[in-house]
Amino acid sequence: MPQSRRRPERTMEINRLINTGRITLNVVEDGTGPLIVLLHGFPETSYSWRHLLPVLASQGFRAVAPDQRGYGLSDRPSSVDDYTIAQLVDDVASLIQALGEEKAILVGHDWGAVVAWHMALAYPAKVAGVAALSVPFVGHGSVPPLSAVRAIFGAGFYQIYFQRAAAARELEADYARTFTRVLCGLSGDAPSVSSLVLPPGKKFLDICGPSPHTLPGWLSAEDIEHYTRIFTSTGFTTPLNWYRNMNTNWEIAKSWNTAVVSAPSILLVGDRDPIAQFYDVPRLASIMRDHVVDLRGVEVVTGAGHWIHQERQNEVERIITEFVLSISP
């Protein structure tokens, strides 16, 4: 393992609103040193990084986790058009600038990984490295993504279901039930790996399975309560708007079709993550290297599901710490 950098005197973790000039983002910040920006996925907030933030700070980094656009205490524009990949990427670029930095290492999970990869395409000089969790970068397809998944998986695929207003109504009917079933059902502790395809007449929570009698050890009642409280005040419509721009994002990304991710990068994926079934995991590194030219590795975490950084906290912290120390001066 690379040597730890000289550890500075720790700052207290702080929570504050930052006006980037484009949007106001709520951020949690800890530590001083080279900047690391941690980007959460759906349906989470900066809270999902509660374990990793202080670890990175203790290693001499300035770790900053925003509630991304449409989430938590950050701005939540009302239009679907306000959630394109161009705007999400520009949010991160403007946040780095507002923090007084020129570049950052990006750590992203789920949709946060999508933003991190595209940030590396759009603003390569601002990205010192990418650690992606769950979602690889394998280039852009030849047809719009919603058309592609409909052809492969049918109309019941969850991304197609998320285009409907009924998706928000389902998820908002009982927030505590939603978070219990989604976090447990897509984890490595679920009895089986979800196919993410809704059978006829079923809804999204049906594929997540019933609420378990007891929570897995990595998830507490306080965690469920936190997400319930935050999303009760914000709802699910704006987070779902990220999915409602998938075809628009494909059009936008045409301008990056010849670009590659040049920053040092790694991918972490749980072998029980439903997302992993979409890829040939044993061949994933060789496939990614056509688009991620400095890929340092693909780490498959045994027994982990979709919430890899929470389910396998210690292992993920070790892998990411080794990576950021290896690329940071």
C-alpha cells in the first residue's frame, strides 16, 4: 500500500450551502489537502458517503460530498430539461471552482459515476482521477439508450418505468418502506439478485422484494430514518428527472464520441450488484480500456450488491485510499 501522506491537523466535518454561480449545492466537507469530490447516486444524498469522508480526510485530503442537483438541500429546478448530463457535469466543474481549486479526484457511485466519467470527458484538465462504483464507462451506444434497453429487456425495464409519473407516486407512498426495500433488495444481502425488469402488472418495489424482518448489519434504522426525513421534504420527481434525460444525454454525448477518459481511473463493482449483470465482468477491464486509457483496475467485491461503499465499507475504503494516494502528489 502506498505510504500515507503527512496527515494534517483534522478539521471538523462541516455542512454548508455553496453558491457556485450556477446553482446552490449543499455540501458536507471534511479535511484539508488535495480535493476529492464524492458524487452520490439514486436515490441517495451526500449522506451515503458518511463513512468514506472522514477516512479520506484522515489521509490528508479535502473530501467534499454535495447533494447533487435535485437532491436533499441543494437546488431542485422543476423542469425535466434542467437535469441533462451537460448541466450535471457543469455543476461539478463550477463546484470545484467555487471551492477555490483547479482540479479534483472524483469518486462517483451509480449516477454519480456517470457524472464523473462525463466530467472527465468534458473537463479533462479539472479531473485528477476517477474512482467509479457500480457503473463502468464503455463508450456511447449507436442508438438512444431507452430504445436499446427496450429492445433488450422489454417495456418492463426499470429505466423505462422511471419515465412515468406513476414511479414517483409509488416511491412516495411510504418513504420508510421505499428505502427499506430498495436498500435491502438491491444489496448483496438480498436472497437473489434483482433482474431490474418489472413483470407485467408489477411496480419497482416488487422487484426489490419485501421488507426484511431485520436490517443487514451495514444498514441501521437511523439510516432509513435519515433518508425518509430528507425525501419526505423533497420527493422523488427531481431525482427521477435524471432518468428522464437519458435519450437527451445520448444526443449531448455525441459531441464527446471521439474523446477518451485520460485520467487515472478504477472501477469497483459488487459481484451481486444487479448492474453487473449488464456487463461481461471478466472482460470488463479490456472493454473499458478502449475508452478509459489509464484504467488502473477493475475491483470485484465478493458478496456486495449495489450499495457497495456502504455494504463493504472497510474494503472499499482500502481500495479507494490506495488509489487516491497512488495518484496524488
